[in-house]
Amino acid sequence: MKIAYYSETDSMYIDLSAKASAESREVSPGVVIDYATNGDIVGIDIDNASTKLDLKELVLKSIPVIRRLSLHDRGID
């Protein structure tokens, strides 16, 4: 998952999947959900994010951490 905030447009995109977006639906004013061809949600676009969200803090709870191995960890120098 990736979260990007664009201050120049005051928008936030939450990328939930590497799948391509095939359809988008505005579910409330300025909030668009992107769907894959199979119906899975792949992203959320939020316009005027600073008025809809508390952008001062991001709290992650019970998120499983998957450690990516560096080349050094793999024995490749």
C-alpha cells in the first residue's frame, strides 16, 4: 500500500494494489474509488484532503511488516 499527498492540488491517493484501475466511482463529493476488472478496490482518490482528513498524524496499528532483504542481506555485495 502506498499513500501519496499532493500539496499543490490538496489531494491524496491511497494505492491499495498493483492491479490496474478499470473503473472509478465517486462515492461522495471528492472521493473516488478505483476498481480492478474483477471488482477489487485498487485505490482511493480524495480531493480537498486537508478538509476531509487529519493530515497531521498517521497511525498504523497491527500492520504486519514484511522485511525486504537488501542485496547485502542476500549475500550479494
